[in-house]
Amino acid sequence: MTIARRPDAVQLHPIAEESLDVLIIGAGISGIGAAYYLQKELPQKSFAIVEPRGALGGTWDLFRYPGSRSDSDLYTFGYEFKPWKSDKAIANAQSILNYLQDTARPYGVDRKIRYHHKVLNASWSSEGARWTVKIERADSGVRKIVSCRWNFCASGYCDYEDGFSPRFEGAETFRGTIVHPQKWPEGLDYAGRNVVIIGSGATAVTLAPAMAETAAHVALLQRTHSCVMSVPSQDRLANFLKRMLSEERAHALIRRKNAARQYGFWKFCRTFPRTARRLIRAATRKQLPAGYPVDIHQPTVRPLGSASLRRPGRRPLQGAAGGAGLHRHQQDRPFRGRWRTARLGSDAAGPAPRMSAMASLFLNALPSVASGPRLDS
Ligand SMILES: Cc1cc2nc3c(=O)[nH]c(=O)nc-3n(C[C@H](O)[C@H](O)[C@H](O)COP(=O)(O)OP(=O)(O)OC[C@H]3O[C@@H](n4cnc5c(N)ncnc54)[C@H](O)[C@@H]3O)c2cc1C
């Protein structure tokens, strides 16, 4: 793994060396989970977690936009060893962050985290069978080298410093506010404003109903339709099992149930995509007002392909607006980044948008990977 080095970083201090069995990069849900299992299964191994930010939680600490939440249920998204206690199976970012903190603390994982430590690069030596990892302290610029036998890269898949922002021609002269959900300004007041959300992925689908609560008008500008299915945020069977069984047994059972259900539904969609599409359409239609033109928003992608989303609540996206207007606009041709396209569409008539939220997240795929020699040898 090589991470670009800041060209202007000044080396003020001598490079210190440290030797560990394992270095876990990143204190998000993956890094914390890895640390838990590592100290449980191989308690004799030395390890540390390095994290450039001043807090654990990764995604769930970083994204602060309105409505930020999971779209997986927390029984399967959470850890097997740590029961999810809330009644809401699909949870908001703060509840997930609390869950991660409540996991890291009692198991002592938090004491293994070295905050403000950013990995700059890592190189493998076959002769020594070790990784050499260069780390910089984000607060002081001090650098050190950690040598380890196993390098567990749990650094997520997004660029924490700069989420991807496409260039929109004319954005410089746009009179409103442009916001990226990864850097949501604290206390941003959009009440009574006209909003265009660019993108139709999970972030956009989460953001739109939350902003529609107070905005004057919210338009969701999409290039490609995604499959959006409404699911209840509370799992009634799960809540029943939690009342009947111990926390651990209920969690294990619900986790299996949900994993089997997800797998079954995925398999069904892959095997019978047309039937799945018809079922999703029928379910959506049932939730919309009579005569709503459902088909103009029908996705062309396969259900449960790369562009399928779930949102909690019984009401479909269109109906989630409360008193405010919430509309989806389709742009059929590839989006060429002309800013004014955000105002196309009959529903967008009226004053020019004064504020826009940009929900286009194109994330680099860098899966969490573990590599190196066998540790138990
Ligand atoms: C709003 C939102 C909702 C989501 N909902 C879901 C969902 O419902 N289900 C699902 O499966 N996925 C969801 N995802 C994807 C989600 O990010 C992952 O599933 C999961 O949280 C990733 O956890 P992680 O620990 O692998 O990475 P992250 O949470 O991204 O954590 C990575 C950590 O690595 C650190 N790091 C990065 N670079 C370095 C470096 N150079 N040196 C040291 N440390 C570094 C970061 O600071 C961070 O703390 C969602 C994402 C977003 C943004």
C-alpha cells in the first residue's frame, strides 16, 4: 500500500523505530473489529491501531450531514460479539458511533489506538518477512517507522481529506452555497431554501428526506435511476425476540435471520430480475399517490445490482417530504457537469436555487485487506 506523501512535510525530528507483530491502519468499524478478534485469538501478539483523526469511528464520525445513517441493519452490519440493543435496526450515524465507542472501551481496544497517526506508506521486505510502515503524526509532523509482521489495512475506501467533487462548469459564479456531504458545515441553515441534491446514491437518498423537513423545495438530480426500496426501520420480529431471549441469544438469532433474508432476496433478484423488478415496482406504486407516474423513475439497472438502496420508513422517497416539495429529476444523457442542468425540469420552476447540496460521492475502491505472513506460526 502506498499513500501519497505530503510534498511539503518537513522532517523536524529523527525517525524513531518500533517493532510490532501487527499494525492495524484505521480505527473505523473494521479496525476496531480486527483489534477485538486479534487480542481475543492471539493475546500474545503485540499490536497497535493508528488513526490520523482525533476520534474513532471512521465513517460514522466523519459524515455529519442531516439524516446520516446506515442502510444495512445493525444486527448484520454490527459485530457478532456485541449485541445491537436499540429498537431501530437501521440506525443514525450517532447511534452507530456510540455503539463503536461502547465496543472499543470495555474491550480495551481504545487504549490501543494511536490518534493523530497517519500512515504515509508501507513496503514489504521478503528477506526480512516484515512490513516497514512510515507514519506521520498529524498534529506535530513527527515521523516514525513501525516495522511489523502483519499489516491490516482497515483504512476504508474514501479519501478522508477530500471527498470526490466533480467539476461543474459555472460553479464559480453560482450565487448559492455548494456543500459536499463529507464536509457538512456545522449549523448550516437551509430552512426555507431551494435545494438541489446532485446524485442518487445512498447519501442523496438519506439527505433528501432529512432536508425536505425544513427546506422550501428539494430536487434530487439523478443521472441514473437506482432501485430504492422502503424497509421499516424497526424490525418487529427482532424486537419481539429481544423481549423473549437474552441479549446474546436474540442478537445471534436475528443476525442469522437477517443474513439469510438478505442472501435469499439477493439470490431471488439475481435469478429472477424481471419478477424482482415487477415486485419492487408494485411495492413502490402502492406507496405513492394514485396516478403517480411511477415508470419515469424506474431503474434500468438490475435490482440489487450496484445501484440498489434501501431506505427506512414506509413511505417512498417522493412522499417523505412533509410539507416541503421533494422531487426527483432525471437527466437521461451523461451528466456533463453543466451547473444549470440542476434547474431543469418542470418541478424546479420558480426562483433559482439559492443553495445546493452536492451528494455525488464517487469513492475509490480500497477494500480492507489483510496481508503478510501467517501470524499464528
Ligand atoms: C453515510 C454512509 C452510510 C453507509 N452505510 C453503510 C451501510 O449501511 N452498510 C454498509 O455495509 N456500508 C455502509 N457504508 C459504507 C461504510 O463506510 C462501511 O461499510 C464501513 O463503515 C467502513 O468501515 P471501515 O472501518 O472499513 O472504514 P472507515 O469507516 O472509512 O474507517 C477507516 C479509518 O481509517 C482511517 N484512515 C484512513 N487513511 C488512513 C491512513 N493513511 N493512516 C491511518 N489511518 C487511516 C480513517 O481516518 C478512518 O478512521 C456507509 C458509508 C457512508 C458514508
